[in-house]
Amino acid sequence: MRGLAVLLSVAGLLPFAAGVGAHHGVDWELRMVGKRVGAYDLTVRTSPKQPRAGHLHVEAQLIDPRTLAYVDDAKVSALARPGDGTVGQAGPVSSRYRRPWHEMDLVLNRSGAWEVQIVIDDPRAQGKVSFRVDVSD
């Protein structure tokens, strides 16, 4: 059943594949697919694919593997911290929901490595996952 949920999660990306550039005029980088967070499977993508200092668009998709339904009422937020240990932070930014994605916009004000953290807060899923983003000038 979990495999089917992951497949459907990836399939949810297919409508975007042909016209990836049409959404915000940029391409996407998949950061994780089907990562279990509490009771849900999480898929995360960012744009642009090769981030530059400034705006980073983050989208998270939650699927309930029991029902294979999108989870639209969970609280999802994102924040980013410089990966070099210096003080600084972008966010936290709460999501807005546009089926099937929870969308967030972060401002990464300088180049270098950043750790982006997605926070899920829902009665059935509470947790955090992180991934690295390398930002150029």
C-alpha cells in the first residue's frame, strides 16, 4: 500500500512535467518523495532548480497512505537556516494550499549552503524533515 501511495505521489507531479516552466516560469527540483512523516507520506519540490540568492519557492504534498487522498488541512510551514552555522533565518513561513500542494516562499538572502526544514503539524502527523539547498550568487 505504501508503494502505491509513493507512486501516486510521483504521479501527482506528472501534470507539471510537460509545462514545468509554465508555473512561475521556472523548473523544479524534487527534494524528497514519499518520506513518511507521522501518518502521511511527504513529497517536497523547490524552484528554481538551481537557486540563487533571493526567492525560493517550496511546495509540499501530503498523502494519506490509508486512503490515498491528498491531505489539505494540515498545517505546513518552512524555514531555512544558513548551513555554515552563522546566525540567520528565513521564515518560518506558513503554507497556502493550492491542491495538491502546500506552497511556501522563502527569502534566502545570501549564497552558500542552507538547511530548509519542513514542519508538519496535524493531529495525525507531527514532525520535521530537512534538506540542503545550495544557493549561488
